[in-house]
Amino acid sequence: MPQANLALIVGRGALPGAVAAAQETPPLICALQGHDPDHLDVDIRFRIEHLGGFLEQLRAHGVAEVCFCGAITRPEIDPAQIDAATTPMVPVLAAAVAGGEDSALRAVVGLFETAGFTVRAAHDLVPDLLPKAGMIGAVQPGPDVGAALPAAQAVSGAQGQADLGQACVMRAGQVIAREDARGTDAMLSDLVADADGAVLEDNPFGATADLAREALDSAADWRSDPDAPNREGGFLFKAPKPGQDLRVDLPTIGPDTVKCAARAGLDGIVIAAGGVMVLNMAEVRRILDRAGMFLWVH
């Protein structure tokens, strides 16, 4: 296995592949067991009970910098599996598992920093992931969207203070959905299920379920289908949590999110400028324009 200055500590989804592809020198790809990323070969898989030994592995491979990217679920710790190098970390790991999502991330990041690694943000490694403020695509939002933004921001802030989700859906000035631990796309899939009268399988990692994916893949075409449901309006709002460490778990949207929003009958998406990454912008723009939706980086 080659030496590498940078290691990606990855979870599920497309973000790890986007970050890896943008690096001139291939990074070391390290995945928490059971959390392999999309379309990316993993060099090292590790258990949280072996974190101390894993940090030693990183040093042996010449790693100086790490980047956390991708979705994970909080693992349960099996005390019988803890290795000797991890034993001194047990109090911190136990507190992380017992706390909220943000506190858990801060604890794990702190362990890497204490071990001497520099933590890099995904958007520092791939600046194009953070779009500039303004409108993206051919469609402009109506004045009702701007009028509803303060309420959406207040809801997002309250969710963040409670260490809950990073997104909500507004319709006619009212909150109709709030993100939970399953992620943004699962929240939108719930709206689709409500509209269609069918229950779609939920994916706890924020990606749409395989059962729903075939329907969502055709979302950009349903405007031209005379039998398609009428658009009910509203918009998805997504922003970081107040006080969030922007180096890790920065909110992300991509083509699947736009397809979900289209299928849910939304008019568009508003994301916080400098606080939400966009994967595969060219595809996102294509889907937005075909679906007649807006994306406002506010």
C-alpha cells in the first residue's frame, strides 16, 4: 500500500469519490467498517474499537492530514473488541457515543488532532464544491420564497441548537417537514410517500432507498407527463447548524436531492452560501432546468 500525506476518513455516499478524484496525489481511503463509499475502492477498513491502532496505521503510511467525508451512523462500541492502543481513548469515545451528533464528531476530531493529524475540510480540498452566492439555473424563485426565508432560517437554527437535522421544507409560509437523523433525502421521500399514498423504504444514511430510486430517476421528466401530480409548491432549505465545525459534516446536496425535491412537488431549493456543498453541479443544473426548479445560494 503506497505512502500518502492525505487520508480520507470516509462514509457512505458520493462525496468521498468527488474529493478523492480532485486530488493530484491519490489519498489513502479509510472507511469505518460497514460504511463503504460509492464507487471508491477502500484501502483500510477499521472499527471504532480499534481507533488507536488505526491512528498508528495512518502514521506508518506517512499520513499527516485527514479529511472526514461521507455519511455514517454512530457505531455501537463492543468493549470486548477494544485494543490496547484504544483503551486510553475509551472515556472520550464513551462520551461521544452518549452525546449528540455534533458532540460526537467534535470528540472524534479532537482525538485525531491530539494524535498530531491536521483535519482538512472537504471544501478546502475541492473549493468548487461550495457554489458562490446567487441563482443557479434558468428558473428564478418568486417573492414568496424570500418572504419565507426568515422563518426557514429560524427553524433551521432551532433544529441546530437541538443537534437535530440541517434542513426543512417550507410551503405557503409554513414548515411542512423537518430533517431527522435519516437525512434530507429521506425527509423528501416521506413527502413523496404522503403525496402518492405509498410508503417508500427509508435509507438511514441520507441517500434515497433503492426501492424509490427508479421513480426518482425519472423525476426530471414528470413535468411533461399529463398524469403526473401537480406541483404543490414550497422549497427545501438547508444550512449548517449554528456553531458547527465546518471542517466535518458540512451539509451537502446533489442530483439525488434535486430529484427528490422535484418528486415531492417543490418549486426549488435554497442553501446557505458558504455552508452547503453541491455535488455534480452540471447534473444538478440540468435536472433543475428540466424540472422547472430554482436553486438559490443565499
